[in-house]
Amino acid sequence: MPGLGSLASALYILDLPIDVPTGTDLATAAAAGITALADRHHSIPGESAEPS
């Protein structure tokens, strides 16, 4: 799975301009993905990942 560093490097190497809304969207998507992976990694089979 490519990491956020890979994405940032590709954008830099390709010299693609990133405006604030696009940067915010990328950061939001990255945070959601990291959170989802963390929830899945730390969940116990048969139990909800959400606190009750």
C-alpha cells in the first residue's frame, strides 16, 4: 500500500500545483484511511471497533 509520503513525492516530482481545497481533501482522505486501518487493526474479532 503506498503511503502518504509516496503521494507527496509524486506530486512534488510531477510539479503539480495543489490548491488549498485539494490539499484539504487529500489530508481528509488520508486521515480517514489511517483511522479505518487503525480501527480494523485494533478491533477484536466479534467485538465492535466503536466504543459503547
